[in-house]
Amino acid sequence: MTHLTIELNMEGSQPGARLITYIQDVSPKMAVRKRPLILICPGGGYKGTSDRESEPMALAFLAMGYHVAVLRYSCEPAVYPTALTELAGAMVLLREKADEWYIDAEKIVVQGCSAGGHLAASLGMFWDEDFLAERLGLEGPDHEILRPFGMLLCYPVITSGEFAHKGSFEKLLGDRYDELADAMSLEKHVSAKTPKTFIWHTFADQSVPVENSLLLVSALRKAGISTEFHMYPIGSHGLALATHLTETSDGRNVQEECASWVGLAEVWLKELFAGKLDAKPVCAEQEVIL
């Protein structure tokens, strides 16, 4: 395994910002060559990045057969768009290393929990924006190097409106909160260029209300973006794998009823990478017999 820690030194990057790779080895005795990659953005309210949503999540995706990278992005006092620039820069690095690391460069999915879900979804919305390409020194069609193949979002922070997790936006935007809060409400930026998406959330989430996901799902539906959404009736915020493997030190965040999200995501990823999510829904008139 190519297990590297790569320091990030972009404009505004904080000490400790880094990309950690989990690149599976290639063997001449195995049929598998290039693999898709899951690029993980842990949550933490833009105050830090969660250990529970980092390596444990990486190991789950490794077990599915994918390469993984974990982005420990800059948080406070760093402000927008530092973390987004780091995520975009990680995407560029992974695609530049695709041949060396046997990554299927066309199949990189961004995954994020909570505020990390906001970061992952931000790349999904803004990957083709000029400001992001300019910060990375990209030009013209090179925008495509930033495009995620899909988004896998766990109880994501999305909206800065009525159902906002305000603290995340305050940490993300700092002194520019009043200026940029509305612009960072991601349900307002869904377009035909937004990647296919998998989302799960819990009805009982008291920290980041499920309306964050519902608003995004509604916007994705209106834009015709293929989306899979699961809402569990119970479970607190920040469940990660929802099993004892990501239980907190004080005994919280185990909700076995929600642990099925991992298997559901595995099926979604297989269909995504196989191109089975590309079909458009078929509407046909049906005769109704009463």
C-alpha cells in the first residue's frame, strides 16, 4: 500500500493541513489494475477534522476495493475558500498521479460528513468556477480536472437559511459571514453540472437538521441529477459508521439501525462506476382500470 502523508501549502493553509493516501498495491497475480478512488472530507464544523470520520471511513471503503485519500483540510482560523482550494488541489494531485498509483482518474468520488459534506458538495457545485481554477493556476478546459465523478454525503451541512448549522458557516466565513452566508447555501447552486449524489441523514438529527439534505435532494431532483437518499428515523448527528468501530470515548454515536448506510453506499458506488445510474427515468402513460 502507498500510504503517504502529503503536506498542503496553499494560500491560507494552516499547519497540519495534509492529504493522507491509502493506495492499494497492484499485483501481476491479480486481475484488478486501476481502481476508483474515494476522497474523504471528515466533518468537524470547520473547527477541525474528525478522527472518527477519517481512517475508520477509509478502511470501510478500502474493504470495498477502492483506493482512498483522506483530506485533513484547514479549519479556523482559515476561512473560505482555503479548504475548498485544498480539496480542489488534492483532486488535481490524485489525477496527476493516476498512472503511477493505478487510479481510475475518471472515477474519483468526493465523500464528506457534516461540514465535510458541505466541503465535498462545494466542489461538486463550484468545480467549474473560474475563481477556483485561477487559485490553482488552471486554464480553460483544465477545469475538468476538478470535476468529481460523484458525491457521497453523510448528514451534510448544506443550507445557511432557516435550518442552518450556523456555527459551521461562522467558522468557514469568519468576518465575511454576513457577506457570503447566502452564497454558501449550496442548495441554491445545483445545476446540470452537479455530479450524481448519494445522501443519508437521520430524522432525529438535532445538530444539522435533516432539512439540509431534503433541500439538496429537492434541488437535485429539479435539476435532473441522479440521486439516492436515505433518511433513518432515529440516530444522532455525527454517527460515522454508526457501529462500535466509531463509538465516541464517552460511549455515544452507536446506532446499529443506521449502519446499513455503508452497504447501501457500496451498492450505489458499484452502479455509479458501472454506468448504471446514467439511464433517464421513463415516463409512460398507463391505462388505469377501475
